[in-house]
Amino acid sequence: MVTGTVSAMAAKQAERLKEDGNTYFKKERFGAAIDAYTEAITLSPKVPVYWTNRALCHMKRKDWTRVEEDCRKAIQLDHNSVKAHYMLGLSLLERKEYAGGVKELQRALDLGRGANPTGYMIEEIWEELAKAKYMEWELVSARRSWELNSLKETCEAALNQQRALDMSRTEDFSQEAYSSHSERLKALDRVFEKAGIDDKPTEVPDYLCCNITLEIFRDPVISPSGVTYERAAILEHLNKVGKFDPITREKLDQYKLVPNLAIKEAVAAYLEKHAWAYKTGC
């Protein structure tokens, strides 16, 4: 009984310390906030939010090693902590561990979809994920473009060499032979143009874009009328404009919106093949 009372008192004191930390954080007194959260962790080490709050302070001070340490501890306690996965992803990116960072940001994005609006972080997570994926695409695209151009030049040189050899073997290099050589060069151009088409930004298909934001979907939801919207955009419309579907004008309540998993998967597949779309409007 005594042990239970002591534990309850420790938990209550830890919560007070967390609130103190929050107050210090709002005043940008990050050192004092870290001290308060550390005391809270000492009293109640199994509360994930204490670890993520302290990690956020470390992030403000750009102490990425401690951000990673606190976020990994928070994830051990709560595998579904959006903030922990998000900040861990940022810390890994800062340390040039791009694959791990992107993986954590993607995990945060998946967990954050449909989250409580008060803790909704989709746009924030998306911006960081988009920057990382776009940078990764630029590097891969540049390397692939160089490889394709080098291979194309080698193929063109081989065709021209063959043409010179054919000309040396006959005094009469006919117009037909010349046309044949030209067609081979054109065919080569078409082959390499097709090979590089995925790396050329174009317009994102309309069905993958929100009618309100005019951007590719992050967290798509579908209304009873069958129209798909970005969750944050349609919620803002319902709260600020009115409880109706902006396309069909039919009455619409928030609880009638459901995740559009088909569009979510379609977006993921499109981005996997066209990573440039992370930074391209619709």
C-alpha cells in the first residue's frame, strides 16, 4: 500500500515537472526545460512523452546525438510515437544516414495519418520527408543520367564506326545505306529518351491531387459523395467555411470522412517511381 502511494506521488510530481518543462520550453529556456524533463524521467522513466519532450529541447539546441538517444528510448516505450519517429528521422538525416532517416520519417507519416487533430503533424512530416526524398532523387537521377548519356555516346560511336567501315568497303555508299544509318541513330535516340522518361518531371495525374490544395495527397480521405480530399484541407473547410462538401455542396460532417486507402497506395506507388513529384504541384 505504501509502495503504491509513493509511486502515485512520484507520478504526480513527474507531471508537475513536465508542466514546468513545458513552461520553460515556451519561454525558449531549453536548458531549464531539459532539467525539468530529466527530473520527471528520473521519477517516472516509463512515460514516453517525457523523453520526446526532452528530445525536442535537444533538437532546438541541435544536439542530434541526444535527440536520437531520447527518441529511441521513447520508441521502446511506445512503438507508435509519431513525434519520436519524426525526430529520430531528422536526427539520422542530420548525421547523413539518409536511408534510416527516410525510413523513420515514412513511419511517422504512416502513424500520423488520421491522428487526433490536436497532435496532427502530417504536413510538417511531409515537408521533411519530401526534402529528403527529393534530394535522394536528385543524386540518383544525376548519376543515372550520366550513365545513360555515356552509354548513348558509346552506342552512337559504334554506329558511326560501323558506317565508316561500310563506306571504306565500297565506293558507292548509297542513299539507302545513308538513310538506314540515320534511322538507327533516331531509333537510338528514342530508346534512350524512353529510358530516361521517369526522371523527367511532368504534371502529377489529377486523381492523385486534392481539389482544395492542388497538391499530391498526403493523407487522403473520401466523403460520402465519393470525392477525395486532403484530410487537413477538408477539416479546415468544415471548421471555417461550413459543414458541406465543397464540390457537391452536400451536407458533410467530419465523422463521415474515411481514409481513402486506394488513393494512398496509388500515391505511394507513383512516388516510388517518380520521386520528383515530392516537390511538384499538380
